[in-house]
Amino acid sequence: MKAVVAIAAIALLAGCATPQPDSKSAAPAPAADKKAAEAAKAKADAIKAAKAKVFQFPPAVYFDYDKFDIREKYHPVVSAFGNYLAVDDKAKVVVEGNADARGTVEYNLALGQKRAEAVSIGLQAVGAKPTQIETISYGEEKPWNKGKTEEAFAENRRADLKLR
């Protein structure tokens, strides 16, 4: 009787063993690997092309006096950066708003922020995610041109785009 119970216990334990996966289902399908590799290459190529387009433009948007609307001539800059951010979800940009030296420090900081936010909105309209964009205002604190001419002021009314 003990032998029958022992055999029954062994048979029961053998029946509870984890079934081994079929070798056909364990190996990924070669077609799926090929499609994944092609998709990864296409994504890398798209990122490379979008980034190359970004470097065709100076990384700044200039504004008219006391304005923060993006002039039409700078739409290609915003589009290039926005498209790159849309394609490469790991990319980030800092948009630094600036103003010329006319006006109070507080006013120029607010104007610089509005300029940076206008560019941010433009980037998002093209496909960038808000989490990819940081905006900051330097007001009149980081002039490119320290002159007091209209040409100098025009160089300082800008938003700089810096990739991270």
C-alpha cells in the first residue's frame, strides 16, 4: 500500500510540473525583428534629418519693439525646432526671452517672458510637448549688443533657442 501511495504522489507531482514552452512560441518571429529594426532605423533617420534642419537656422527669433508676436520670417525657425522636438521625444529646448534696455527692469523681464512663451506656443503648435520646453526671461540682462542705437536694441529683442 505504501508503494501505491508513493507512486501516486510522484505521479501527482509530475502532473504539477510547469509545462515547458513550445520552442516555436519562445523565439521571436524573424519578420517582427526585421520590422522593429526597420522602424528604429526610420526613427533614427527622421531624428537626424530634423536635427540637420534645425542647424540650418540661427537659433533665435527677433521681435519688434515692445512686441511679443512672432514675425512671419521666423516661422521657419520655430517650425524646424518644433519638428525636431516632435520627432525626438528625448530632446529638450530652453527658450530664453530677452528685451532691449528701454523700459524698467520689471517690464523687460515680463516682456522677455512673454517672448519666450510665444515661442513655446509656436513650438507646441508644430508638435513639441510642453514637457520638452523650458522658458526663462533675462529681460535686458543678457544683451548681445551693448550699444544704444536702434540696431543694437533690435539685436537684443529676441528669444534664444538652446537645445539640451
